[in-house]
Amino acid sequence: MTTSLDIFEPNHRELFMSVLEVRDQELLASLGDTADPTEDQRRRVLEILSEEFTRHVGPPDWEPDERGKVLDDILGIFLLRFPSAS
């Protein structure tokens, strides 16, 4: 069965899963059981990834660090595959 986690390449999947494992294990488990996340699941993923991304952007140049760049890629991949209705 294909799941919503299968949209990521291994390195992106690993970071995605590690972030969700810390922030919302129930959400991570539910994403592993579905190929099409609900709107609530999509919003929660975007909220978590956005918060995590902002932790990796800052002075002096306001550019993301290496982890932030990968999180930005993950956000883009997720949004392209699962656009939010709102």
C-alpha cells in the first residue's frame, strides 16, 4: 500500500518522520496509514513543518541553515502533492 509518506525521497522522509515523531506521533502514525491525508492532517503537517522551518532561519542574513533548506524542500513537496483547500 502506498502511503502519504512515500512522496518523499529517503533523506526527506527521514527528516519529516523525525520532526513529526517529536511533535505529533499520532499524526505520524495516521499518515503512515493513508495515501490521502485529511484536510485537518494537512493543516497540522503544514503548521508543524512551518514552525520547525522558522527555528532554522535567523540572523544575521535571515537565510535558512542546512536543516532549514531541507525543511523548505519538504514543505514544497508536501504542498505540491497535498494542496490545502483553505
